[in-house]
Amino acid sequence: MTGGGEMEGTEIYGRRACQLVKELASAEPGQLTSFNDDMFNQVIKECNLHYSQFYELTKKMQEEGLDVQSARNADHFGMLIHHLSLIRNKRCLMAYVFKRAEIIQSLSWKVGRVLPEEIEQKLSDPEKRYFRNHSSALQSYMRDMGGLDLTVDMVPPKDPYIKVRVLDDIGVTAMGDRDTNLARHSIHFLKRTDAEHYIFQILLVLVLTGDDGRAHRLKLINLLLVFTVQLAVSLISVHTALLVLS
Amino acid sequence: MTNYYDIDDILSEEELIPVVFQKAATGVGLLDPSSETHNVEQGAKIELPFWLAHELYARQALTMSIPPCFNQMTRKEIQADAASVDLRNRCQYFYELGCKIAPLVGDKTIGSFLLYSFTNRYKEVLSKAHTASFTVSTKPLTLLTKEETHLYEAAQSSMTAFKKWRMGGSRFEIPSVLGRKRKPVE
């Protein structure tokens, strides 16, 4: 039979693609795993096999003089299964790439323009390109807005200056109008906007003051409220879904 | 219509459904492990993932039966003590699959069964999540389906957020992608 031998000893249709998606599901939310090149290519190979088998069956039906559109014989259902498997594989691959792209997009907001090496290793080449393009689009947008930095903390600070402790030797850095020596374990009083960048890279740590604690509480109340509402909405939707069925 | 890219939706459709082929199909012998040819014969009894089964069912190529996680035995167990039944082992996407399969197999009791299981397990899930928010306990999680795990985590994170708020915490959060790793101090 046509091409059947090629698929022998392989997994049931769509199983590999599903494994790929499972990999996403089991990863910590917001965390990237290494791009699974091997599995990805195997799924694409499977897609090509489905296509060639689909094509052979079409040819066979045409040779037998049957109308591919309307005939409902065994070949038709064989074709149908190959077609459906192909679509399923496509959906899994798309979801895999899409979810990763979402995470990569969020990276340029959270981490900045340069990726730490341990994250960069996990990206495939097109993904690296995507990250670069996304962050340069973000940069040029911010430039067009008149140099407004959108990646800074969204909550307006009570005090433009914060106290930070240096975790790693950064060296002499230009902070505002003067140079500051950011030696390890030294404590500085810096402009918030200057320090934020380093805090996100885990080079500085914030030294808490009373004021900050209070602002934080307010933010958490908000979070909690938003969260409770979300929870309630999701519960209601589950309930109605189940009620409709019963 | 759910989101095309929804991971849970994709995975829930991977659950196996017992089917009987009403039509033969060529070139797909892989689906039937007992088949010696490359074809699936008419009347072959096999298990297919839901995404394939329901499309073929819509074209009258096969008949579906109810997967084992909705059988009488499970129903009896749920009735006896809903919260202690290991649904994760039976079907990770118990509710999602149930919602999808109920209109297809024409079994009117599945809907009410799902609702009954959900409402009875729900209370237990929440109370466990709230009491266990700081001690790391994974045991109740091993019994829960995906949906219930989300619920459990949601309840737990709201509890942690509440406790964190009471104590006050740091304004800045390190992006989770970077982890908590710091450079080792020499």
C-alpha cells in the first residue's frame, strides 16, 4: 500500500506534536524551555508524510475515475484521516511557536534589550531575531513618544530617590550628572529611574523604608481585588457551562 | 469556540475515546495496532484521540462510546466520596472532555454528573488550598484535574498575596524568567 511502510514503527498520528505542547504546559508559567528543535522537525516530517500519503490517495482515486469530492469509499476516509492529522499537527506547532513568542515579547519589557546568556541559549534563531525586532520596535516607539521609558515601574514613586544595596561589582557608572562607584555591598541613595534598570538585572537590591511598605500594601490590595473578581468570573463561567449541559 | 492556540484545549482533545469504525479507511493502519495491513477495516474497535474521533464521527465514519472516566464505576465512586477520587489519573481534562463529549454521545446524564463532581470537589479544593498555603503540600494536587489545579493555585496565590500584603513586601519584583539565581559570592 502507498507509503504505509514509511510510517511504521512511529507513534500514532499527532502524538509527537502533542508532546511538544505538553512540554509547554509543564513548564513554569512565564519561563522558557529550550526550543525543541528535534521534536519540531520530527513533527514537520510527519506533516510531510501525511501530505504525500494524502496526495497518493487522491491520485489513486483519480486513476480509478472517482470524484474526489463526493466519493465516500475507504480511500476517502484514509484521506480524511491524513488531512485531519495534518491540521492537528499544524495547530500544535502553531501553539508551540505562538506561546513562546508571547513569552519572548514579555521579555523585552521585563529584561530589557540584552538577554542574559542562559535565556538566549534557549531561543531558536528566528526567535532571537523576533526578540531583537520586537525590542527595537519598542525602543523606536518610546523614542517617538519623546524619550518616554515605558518599561519603568508603572506605580508613581513617593520619592524620586531610593536607597539600594549593590550586590555585584558594577564599577563606576554615570548616574545622572555625576559618576557613582557601585562597589559590592555599598549602599547608595540613587535616582529611582537610574537604579531600576539594575534592580531588574539583580545587581542591586532595594533597602526597604517605611514608605515603600505602605505603597506596596496598597498595590497588593488592588491585586487581591482584581484577582478575586477574576476568580469569581471564571467560577461563574464554569458553573454556567456545566449547568447548560445538565 | 475556544482559542486556537489554547494549550489546555489542545491537550484535552488528545484524550483517547473508544470507537468502532463503520467505514474502512486505507493507508492508516497505524491507528489499529491489531491490523496487519495498512488499512483499518470496517468494524475495527480501537481508541482514537478526541480530535480525530469527533471529526470522523461527524462524517458517520465511526461510532463513539463513553470513555472509561465517565463509566458507572467512576460515578459510584464520586457519589461515595467525591473529593478523594483520583480524577487526574483517569482523565486530566475530566470536565473539558466531558463538556465536549456530552452532546456527541447523547448521554444526558454526563452533564449533571460533571456538575455534581465539580460542586462536591470544589469546596474541598478551596479549603485545602487556603489552609495549606504556606506549608508545601503537594498531596491533594495529585488527585486534581487540570481545571481544579488551576483553581487550587489561584486560591493559594491569593492567600499568599494576602499574607504578603499584611506583612509588607518589596516594591520591586525580579522578573520570574531570571529566577532567584544570584552570582555566587567568592
